[in-house]
Amino acid sequence: MFSVTKTHEITVDVVILTIKNNSIQVLLVKRSTEPFKGKWAIPGGYIKLSENLDDAALRVLKEKTDVENIYLEQLYTFGDPLRHPNARVITCAYFALVRSEDLEIISSPELGWHKVSDLPALAFDHKEIIQYSLKRTRERLELCPVAYQLLPEKFTLTEMQKAYELIMDKKLDKRNFRKKALVTPGLIELEEYTKSSSKRPARLYTFENIELNSKRAHFIKKGDK
């Protein structure tokens, strides 16, 4: 037998996704210290002694985005002994879906949005974590309309279809999509239309009373934090 001593640290990493410039983008920070100095990474940090996992993830979101309309879900625990070159670090990863209209983040050399289809060189196993978050988001589309968290508060069915196509990375048949979309639980048809001078006005929709079937997922709204 062998004695057990402290061998690890625990962190949270949060994959923050949004739709910008007609693409799914992720918020990344450039590391200023070793290891992987100068490489891009998912926002995260060590868990404080007073925090549970969800509280730590919400703190990271608050520090980086300061938004309130968020879909947040615990993703997976990554614990490969070699994921950190200098220490034994286990991370509990989360992913968050945030509306671009709620964001006021100014890109800088140390903080910026990157297309998930064209990621820079990443630190640690963060490319794997981002890919896993996309996989989970696609799976969630089958259970509840999480794409709503990437749409404007009021949107057209065309905008909704585009969001689904970006997440699923494939084209969808317009007629079939609209037929399924119109019976989506929580979808509300508004007596409002787009105000475009160049195109025929399109009806606007919104979502309410979305229910989740997972204890790991949360819709964080105003006043919840």
C-alpha cells in the first residue's frame, strides 16, 4: 500500500460562445505567464475555498462578460495527468451561450473573440474542451431551444434557422425547419415585424418558459446572480 498525499489543484474553465459576424465565436484570453505564455486560452481560474463549482464558473463569467442573460451548463471534468506540464491540475469545464447584443467586450491584444472554425494555437487541452462544448450544444438542440440564448431577444424564423445551421455546421431545409420551429415549446409569436425598408417585413418571435431537464444547466437571468 502507499500513502495518499495532496497531488492536485482544481480549476474551472468556461467556454463562452456567441454568434458574431455570421459565425460561432469563442472568447479567449492570451496567457501572460508560463506555461504556454503567449498562447490563447479559455477564461478560467482556480476555485476559491468558499466557492462551489457553479459559483466559480459564474465568477469567471462576471469577470469576463458582466452579462446577465446566459445559458450555463457544466460540461465535463478534464483530468488527464499530462494536461498541465508543471502540475497536476484537474479542471471542471463549463460552457455558456451569450447573446452578442448583451456583450460590451472590447477586444484587445490580451482578450478577444475567435471563430471556432479557425482557432489559434491554444494552451493546455483547450481545443478539446471547445470541441466538446460544441458537441454538447448540438445535443442540447434536440432537448430544448438553447440556440435562443444566441439570438436577439426578438428574432425572425430566418435568424433562428441560421443560428441552428451555425451550431450544427450544416444547411437545413427551410420548409421543414419552419414546420418544426413553429411547434417548439416556449416559442411565442409576436404581433411585431422587422422594420426593413429593403425587404418584406418578417414576423418576430421570442421564447419564454423554457424548461431544462438537467441539474447541470441553468438559465441565468437578471437578478439571479
